[in-house]
Amino acid sequence: MSDPWKSSAVFETNFPDLGTKRQGKVRDMYDLGDCLLLIASDRISAFDVVLPEGIPGKGYVLNQLSKFWFDRLWQESGLVPHHLITMNPEEFPDACKPHVELLAGRSMIVEKADPLPVECIVRGYLSGSAWKEYKKQGTVCEQLLPVGLRESDKFPEPLFTPSTKATKGHDENISFEKMKAMIGGELAEHVKQASLTIYQRAASLAEERGIIIADTKFEFGLHRETKQLLVIDELLTPDSSRFWPKDLYEAGKSQPSFDKQFVRDYLDSVGWDHNPPPPHLPEDVVQQTSAKYREALERFV
């Protein structure tokens, strides 16, 4: 495996022999027939826009942290199955073998699934866009909350706050009632309970390692053949979650973090309006962000 922390970040892949590539904000996907190859690049997005610079080691961190959670959380029964088949390059299909040097550490073979058109966000603490909304109108995703809450306060119980999955532009928070109208009431209830259960298990395990998971985003899909509900995509990474150091936590202000909030804060400081084209990231921001991702991985693995 090549050094994942080298300065020339893996921004995208190009493997014509593996077929047509589908490219998401962060991941490159190849259809291998009965399964998918997902590759976590070092691209970084903020406010739903991919930035010009990559973050060295980021794709490696996303892959390894997802593996940690898939391995640990599913040791107990009762969770919705996940899509992971293997992250071991020796078990990859033969077609992948010529590319094993790049694939090792930052890729996975997964089941095919049809993604649900919603993102499933669980919030344990009042932060980010939720804090902005609460300050304006006392709600979070249309859920009325008690008066007098402070930034970074812990909720009595985690909140489930779904959003749309925008193919262009920005995702939008939606009510649970709208989610039920989109995918059906029974499936929506199943997804909500699965999201809350995974979050609560993960939050407990993370606190043992000195990390607070303030909020996180899950994605689900229906298995292409069996139609069984699966957890798909990445899981509990710095891209999909806010990780705070527990020993520095203090309600009433913003928190230091091991996620891309550092990049968001920089972009806001230069007055970017969150619409394309995005500004370039200075080298010191790139390297400090890489270090934050690396520390997040080292805290868990």
C-alpha cells in the first residue's frame, strides 16, 4: 500500500478497465457486476461543494474508520445489516488486482443497493445548522425545543432530523412527516429507529475513547435483489459526523473538533457565499485538516 499521507492527494481515480466510473463528491464507484467497488478519494466538500484541493490521507481515514464501526458495532445483534462485503484487497475480484497499490486501505467491495432519497441525521448536541435555526425560531428541523438552550448543549434525547439528498445545490432539512410521504411510513419508522440505535451505540463507544459524537449522518438503501434495508456508504467518519474531544467540552460555545468544521470555518472567514466556484484552500489549512483527520483515526483505531 502506498503512503496515504503523502502530499499528492488522491483526487480521483481512472480505471477504464473496470468500466464506467460514477463519481460522487468524495467517492469513485465502479460496477463490478454482482458488487460495487467504492474508493474513498482525498476530495473534500464543504456546504455541498467539492473544493479544489484534496486533503492528504482523508480517503484512507474515511475507509478505515468505516471499517472500525462496521467491525465493532455489528458484534452485537439487532442492527440493520450493512453493505460491506470486504475491505481486504486479497479478497477483491481479479479485475481489481492491477490497481491494488492504490486501492489498499481506501476502498471496499459492497453489496448493490438502491439508496433511499433521504439522509438520516441524528443530533445529540445543539450545533452547526441546528444551532443557527434554534437561535432564530426555537426549533431544530421544525421540532420545537425548550427555551434557553445554549450552543453545544446536549439534548435530553438524540433528535432524528432527516434531509433531502440533493443531486445539485444544497441538501435541505425536512420534517419526519415529509420523509414518510417520500418513502412510506413503515420504512421511515424503520430507518429512524435504526439511525437512533446506531448513534446511541456509537456515542457510548466513542466516549470510552474520549470523543463526543455531536451529530452524524447515515445513509440507507434497499438491497438490489432482496430489498432488505442496508446501511450504506461511509459510517461515523469526520466527513459525516462532528467529533469533539470530551476533555475539552464546554457547553455555551463552539467546540474544537476532529472533522471538517475547521475547513468550513476558514471558508466562512474569507466570505465565501457557499456557491460555486469555491475558493482555494491555503497549504496550512490543507495540512492542519489532514492532521485533524489523522488524529480522529488514531483516537479510535
